[in-house]
Amino acid sequence: MINVRLNDEKTAVVNLDQTLLPGEIKYSELKELDELYEAIFSLRVRGAPAIGIFAAYALYVLAQKIKPDSFESFQKQVLTLSARLDSSRPTAVNLSTQLRRMERLVSSMQDSPVPEILDAMHREAELIQQEDIQMCRAISEHGLSLLKPGMGVMTHCNAGPLATSHYGTALGPILLAQERGFSPKAFCCETRPLLQGARLTSFELYNAGVDVTLICDNMASIIMSEGKIGAIFVGCDRVARNGDTANKVGTSGLAILAKHYGIPFYVCCPSSTIDSACPSGEHIEIELRNPGEIKEMFFESPVAPEGVKCYNPAFDVTCSSLITGIITERGICTAPYNESLNIFTKR
């Protein structure tokens, strides 16, 4: 089942609450601005492509409630709503990309009545999701070309169907390999502090029948040193023009280890994640989150003294020199990324 979609009446966004997994599977119907914003901010919906899809549907749902007296009034309120949704998380470029796409659609229909604009917004949001499904399949096929039967594959955070619409990005090649009898051996890092690897990735892979082993984040080096890993596949929330990538914190450390052990390191993402306006990773804004996620979340009582300061960046930046290839729906980009990414984004 698609994890982000409209309800039957098309008046609310239906979302699988990822904060409750794996213990509880709960779908929520969200229709108010504050709850739609909160769902993104609190990671009830997460994964760059899924956030973009969710935001497009959310803007359509909210636009239905506007009571304008002119196109200008309608457009102004759409832009205000879009800006509020866009402020929920700063790092994942898909959020702003898909909202800008919906804004451009509205701007292009200034001579149309509002009901027609709303119908077009609905179609556009659904198209964004259909494109994501096709994108996931294409990334999975390209990534599968790099795998061999029985190969050990390490991943970090969650970039599977929960983070997209189908197959996922970094998990897509693994899931497709399983379908085709490659019998991959997956190793997922737990992904502190929110445990997306433990709660979500192992959940998805295990239920798909993949031979999956969960490890603590600080166990990655010994697993690599034992020769159990043939490749590393991770997702991505933003790609800079030079090939630097932002993904869940801990990713850059894996890339450094992979370089040391001679293991190919691949980043999987849709071409919409490539931010041509961002020259390098130094220009990517890194989201800082609540210290309580480190000290309290998932624990019965705090694991550190109350007054201890915490530094909790949600993402880190992996230098392009550590990346073997960036796998998009259009193919596999390799260095020099300033050239290869430029070609892919201009197709």
C-alpha cells in the first residue's frame, strides 16, 4: 500500500506514521496546516521523495479551503501556505522542489477559475507521485547492475518504500535483487539517534524476505574489515553541484571507512535531489534537532544528566571525493560530478 496518498474524498493526506514503527502500523488523515507541518517536522513522514509528495498533496488539500475573491488573492494564500510547509525541514531539497512546482502551476493558470486550478493541482500532485514510482524502479535497475549474487550490502538510515512510493532509492537495488534471486545480504546501521535503520530499514528488508543483519553504528568498521561488505548504498536529501551529498548523520563516516577498506560507496537519489544552485556541501543548511532525541527518546529514563549539552545535527555532508557513483533514475553519475550531474539535470 502507498504510504502517502489522498483519502477517498481528496480532502486530507493519508500518511503512515513512521514514528510508531515497527511496533504500530497507523495511518492518519491530516488536513489542517499545523498538523501537516508537524507531520513533516516530527518525521511522521520522512525520506526526501516522500516529503516532497506529502507536501504537494498537503498544498492541494489546504488550497481547497481558500475562499478567494480574485486569482491574486488565491495565489497569495497558496504561496503563504507553501512557505509554511517549506519551513518545516531545511535540508531535503525535494520539499522545496515539489512546492515550487505546485506554485509554478498555479502561476501559469491566472486566467482560469479556481476550481480548474484545484483540479490541476490535484493532477500535478498525483503526477509527482507517479514519477516517483517510475524513478524508484529506474534507480533500482541501475543499482542492481552493480550487485552480484550473495553480495553483502551495507546501508544507513532508511531509503526504502517508506521514504518514497515504491522500492525506494538505496534499498531499491537490494529489494530488486531479492526479487530476482540474488539473495543479497544486507547490513543496516541502527542510525542513531532516531534509529531509522533499526526501526524502519530492518523492518522493510525483513518483511521482504531479505537476509538482513542489524548492527550498531559503531560496528561498521569491523564488519567492513572482515570482508563482509561488497558495496555501500545510501540515500540522499540534497546533492550539491560538485557532487557533495547530504544524508542522515553518520553517512560521511561510513564513506571515510569505505575509502579506507576499498569498498565502493554509492549514493542513490532522484535527479530532483540535485540542487544545481548549491555549489558545494559547505552551502547546504544542516538541520539541528532537539537534544532530547539523544538523551531521552526510546529510553525509559534519560541516559545522560539533565544539564548536559547535546549537539544533534540531523545530517552530515559526504565529500564527493569519497563517492564512487551517484545513482539516479537517469543513470550512474561518476566524477567529475560538476560535469556528469550537469548533463543529467539538463536532460
